[in-house]
Amino acid sequence: MDYLRTLGSAAVSTLVQKSGLNLPFSLGQKVASCGTLWTLYDATKRDDGSPVSVFEYDFTNPANKNTIPLARNALRKLRTTRHPDVLKFMDAVEADSGIYIMTERVKPLSVTLPLWASKGAKEREDWLLWGLHRISVALAFINESASATHANVRQNAIFISPSGEWKLGGFELLSNPKDDQAVLYAPSLLPDANAIASPEVKKGGWSALREREVCAADAYGLGLLLHSVFNPTHPPPPTAEPPHPPPQPSSRGAIPTSVFPSYKKLLNPNSKARMSPKTFLDIGMSQATADGAGFFSDNRLVKVCAGLDNFSLASEAEKTALLRNLKESADSFPTEFVSFRVLPSLVSALEFGGASAAAIVPVVLQFGKTLSGDDYTTTVAGPLVKLYASPDRGTRMALLDNLGEYAEKLDKKTVSDKIWPHLQTGFSDTIAVIREATVRAIALLYPKFNDRILNNDVLRFLAKMQNDPEASIRTNTCILIGRLGPTLGYNTKRKVLVPAFCRALKDPFVHARVAGLMAFMATAECFDIEDVAGKVVPAISGNMIDRERLVRDQAFKAVDMFVKKLEAHAATMPEITATEENGVQSAVATMPGGLNQNALVNSAAGAAGALASWAMSSMTRKVTDLVSHHIIHI
């Protein structure tokens, strides 16, 4: 099959090359023939590489000789009919070789529908009703607003977008029945057109539609479509053939009971009594106060889409209710619906900021967990990164509060180039909670900063934050510097750490002083042994008599740890080293009481006695040497 697809793509590419066309797309693999006049290809847009679909109509195919007017009508109508539920036209090229229509990326319903056969009954029913709702909206627009008849409502005219939404296409026959030149009256050229013809057409030909409402043929087609999607393995209902008996309950199959009454009215043989797509839509969207009503309004996918479409206009209570519903039902939505319908809408809503931002971001991140790496970057991470430039404080706060959920998914270049320039403004914000959240954010992002940002910019801002009026910010800043310590450059460590922690030791807030002590301990390996003895221990020792016991206890633990570190180092040093005066070395070595490694004193009194003896012995030795020297010279 892949080989055949490749051959098909190659054939089209050759055809395009021979025609000399400069197409706005690059053709990919063939998807399907759609069962119509067109061949559908996956493609990519040349200018930005985005995925699109291309419908190709080949003029050189002898089978297409008589259907060229239908293909041109499809192009003309699709180009001018703009509606959210109509296949989105993007570009087109018509040449001697054929017509190429570029649209949003889609797949035929006939290809997608079998994939839902393995889904749960409720999930499948929800998706089908949601799709029929979108097609009903599109038909109501065409019939009521455009005063036209589609005349080709069937599975092959419906396409599925990446979000799972149904889009109406198949515009080959779309025209105004009152127009005598309408292609509507030449449907015999369309493959299998008679299969969806309404009773009046089968009886009097397509010209019978001139005397009917513009919606008559489409209503009947909608009824047949409804039957075919709910009962894909069943033959068409008996009412599709003369004498067109009304549908019986026994023929309902999997059609929901709430829909069946309206379904029967769509297939009414009498076109004057037949329910229109607009009426079918209205009944489905009405409140379910009676049997056979509300089958659209009660559909959870329909409700979610309506809520997302009107989110910016909704009250805070309505927004909260929708977000709660999304959060509680996250696991039950189709993956494509979440990825390409819910997430983009929520991210778009975030751009407006406001109080709801704090509630939206967690939902976005919850839904984003189901996405793969590239899809996550495109759908979630990319839009969130852009929002760091938002001036709205609610949005910025929501991004910072939930940073832990997506920080790991960000690459170093994105953090340094796109997040940091906006993140750093939070250090100077007049709102304390944003300043504190910015400090906490550094703890998550610093592994992704480049050396310049980490060793210069960040430390400069943190030095400022150590003087913040808020005690909690000063405390968290000290803790953060302690975490950053091991990652800093050697010279930066020597220059920054001791002054930063000493500043914390003098902070009036008790927990800031404790944080300073703990930061010294956490970064013990960052200090040279000389700095431990000459800077660290002296700095800490003052807190051993702090007015707060919590600080004193921590100071004693810190001093004990560093003293043991000094002792361990001292044990590796030589016992005696040469000095400039050999006499001093000799005097020390012969101290009374043996003041050496093996005779250290353990008390203040012992130390005083030993020092006094050593001093007296030393002085006596000096006097004796002097007298001897004098006598010798006499």
C-alpha cells in the first residue's frame, strides 16, 4: 500500500513538473480518492512547512472529461464560502493539467469512521453527535444564509480535521436552485448521485428541486448521513427507495432514541412536511424538556466547544464551571480533541489575561501531559513561553506558579533567549508575590541558563533581592544562592558566596539567619580550606551567641562541621616546618610540659599553666644563653 501511495505521489509530482507550475505546496503521500472526483494528498505549505491537504482534479484523466464543470464549481464555491464548519480553503492553482485546491489538513470521514468502531459506545455516540451538530450548523448556514442547496450530503463530502471536528466539503453541486444554469441540475455526472436523491428527485428528476425549499434535498441527505454513521454496516434504510415507507423503530439500529424522532422527520417523503437542517439543529440545541430534544445541547463535546468559543465573553462563574468540567473530564476526551481543539482555545484565552489565568494554566498543563515531545513543544510549551512577555500580572503569576510542571520540557536556548529577558523584570516588580515567585523560578531554570546569565545577571539580581523589604524573599534568596553555589565558576564562588551568606547571618529575620548558616554548610565544598579557617568559621562564630536559640543551635552545628573539616585537613599537614629562626623551632620543641601534638590541654586552666611554664622556660633559656655568651667573651 505504501508503495502504491509513493507511486501516486511520484506521478503527481511528475505531472506538476511537466506543467511548469510553481505550486504553493509540496505534495506528500496520497490519502484517498475520496470516492468522488478528487484525489486527496497530504502536503506541506511551502512558505512555512505547515501541514495542509491538497485535492487534485486531473484534466488528463478521460473519466473526468464530463465533470470539469463540477470541479470548477467546487473550487469557486469553496473559495467564497467561509464558515468554521466548512472545509477551510487556503489556496488553489488551475492549469492545463488540472485543478489543485489547498485546504487545512484533513482526512475523509469514510477513512476515519472505521477507527471509532473499537471505541466505547458512549464515547463513539458523543463523537458522532458532535460531528452531526457541526454538519447541521454548516447546512443551516448554506440553506438559510447563502440561500443555496448543497445536494451532496454524504460521508464522502465530509472531512475530519486534526482536532476531530467534522468539516463540510463536496461542493461540486452547491448552487441556488432558482438559478436555471445551476450545476445542481447535472448531478447524474457525480458518482452514485442517485443513492442520496430525495423521493421527489427520484420521482421527477433533479429539476423538481426548483419548486422545493432550498433545504429539502439537504434535509433528506442529512437523514441518510445520520443513519450511515450510526449504522455503518447496515444497508440504507428502506425509506430510501420507493415507495419510501417511514422509518420503523426496528430499523433504528444504533441511532440514539433521543434523535430518532427527528431522524424520521428528516426522511419524510413529503418535502413540504420534511424537517429542515435548521429545525433539526434547533431541536437538538433546545433544553431537554421533552422526548427527542436536547440531543446536541446535552452532548459534552458540543458543550465544551460552545464554552471555549464564548470563553472571553463568559462570566467568571461560567469560566470556572467550564474549567472544572474540563479538569474533571480530561481523561474521557478524545486525544485529538484535547490536542488540537481544547488546548489551542485555552492558550488563546490566556492571552487575554485576567483572574482566570491562574485556573487556565493548570488545565493546559494537565491536558498537555498526553502529548508527545514535538506536539508538546508546539501546542503547549511554545505558546506558554510567548506569554512570558504578557504585561498581565495574573498570567505571569500563573506561569511562575506552575513552572515546575513544564520546566523540564524547555530547552536551554528557549530559557536563555525567550524566557530570561522577561523573567528578570519580576525581580523589580512592585508586587511582592511576583518577586518571590521569580526567585523560586530561578531554582527550576538555573540548570538551563548559559554561563553569562548564571554567573553575572542572576547573581546581580539576587544580591539586590537580599535587601528586599520582605523577609521571606530575603530568606528564599539566600537558600537559592546556596543551591546555585556548586554550579558557579571558581572565581565567582570565592567572590560571591561568603559575602552573600554573611549578609544573611546579620538579617533581622531569624529564619534568614538560619538559612545563611545552612547555606554555608550546604556549600562547604565550595570553599578553600584557607577561607574556611579565615572567613567562614569567624563569620559563623558570632551567631553562636545569637539571641534566638534556633540560630545558636544551627551555628554550633555549622562550626562543629567546619572545625572537623579543618581538623581533617590539619591531620594531613607536616608536624614541624622549618622557620626563619632555628632557635624558635628549638625552643618550641623543648617546651616544658611538652606542648606538642600528644600533650594538648583540654581546659582553660591547663592552657594557662602550660603557656606560663613555656614562657618562663623560654625566658630563662634566653638569660642563660646571654650570660654564657658574655662570660666567653670576657
